[in-house]
Amino acid sequence: MEYSGQRTSTISGSSWTAKKNKLFENALAIYDKDTPDRWQIIAKIVGGTSEEEVKRRYEMLVDDIKSIESDRVPLPDYAQNDTSNEKRRAEA
């Protein structure tokens, strides 16, 4: 999933912009699983989302992490991308 620029992803009609994703990630770092009303607090911080949407977003994030850790998702080949970027700069 890409979170750059104006890209958004939609869950249940709610638009998740890069800004909302960053607010969500920062709030997760502050409010751990032992925080009372965690999802309500995070939903307010993110804005424009419900507690249920925030919970679903978290579950998706956990599933993504599990997939990556179990090697079901290939990691990007950064070395190849760096080389192609250097070629583009040299051609410009």
C-alpha cells in the first residue's frame, strides 16, 4: 500500500490520506493496548473516522505485518530502484 502524495485508501467509505495515516500511526505509538477508550481517542485524533474504522485499520496493519514477517510479501529491491534513479539523473 502506498501512502505518498495525494494517494488515499478507502475502508468503509472513509478516506485515509497520508496525513490521516501518519496521525493514526503516531496515536498508536502513544496510546497502547492498555489505554482505556483507546480506539475512541485515536478516532478523535485522526478525525473523520469512527472507532470501528480505526479498529479495522489496526487489524489490517497487524495482518500486513504478519504477512511481511512470514515472507508472504516480497520486500522491494531497493538496490535496483537506486540504480534506475541514478540512470534517470544521468540522462537528465
